[in-house]
Amino acid sequence: TIMADLLSEAVDQALDPMQKYTDAIEHYATLVQPIPREVAILQDDFEKNKAWGVYLPLAPPVILAIISCVILLEAVLTSTYGNSAIAGKVDLGLKVSAVV
């Protein structure tokens, strides 16, 4: 019986840490299980909005190109017609483009 008691105590001492370990693993598994689903949702959202990521950064250069074309057109009109009425409109156009 002494041998059985020692064996039983040794088994209990081995099982207690093992039970804590398996409980910890189960806890971590419950924390990690939703992650693949969340990653799939993020990937779907990324694919749906990929066009915005491509074209949105191009907006500032396109706006600058349009403003530059308007300024160039005003300069051509001023040099072609050469009167002060055009120069006043060019000045107004430059003020507006500076605000934009």
C-alpha cells in the first residue's frame, strides 16, 4: 500500500501540470480560432476596395495637371488676344487655382 500511495501521489503530481497545460492550450485555441475567419473578411474587403487604392492616390496629380492646363490655356489666350480683360480673368483664374 505504501508503494501504491507513492505511485498514486506521483501520478497526481504529473497529472496536475498536464491538466494546467491542456487547459491553457484549449484557452489559446479558443482565442485563435476566429482569426482565419477575420483574415478572410479583411481579404474580401481589400479585394472589394482595391480600385480605390489604385486610383485615389492619383487624384492630386490629376488635379494639378488640370490646373496647369487651365493656366497654360489662359497664358495662350492672353498672348493671342493680348488685351487687359483677358489678363484680369487670368489673374482671377490664378487666385482660384491657388486656393484649390
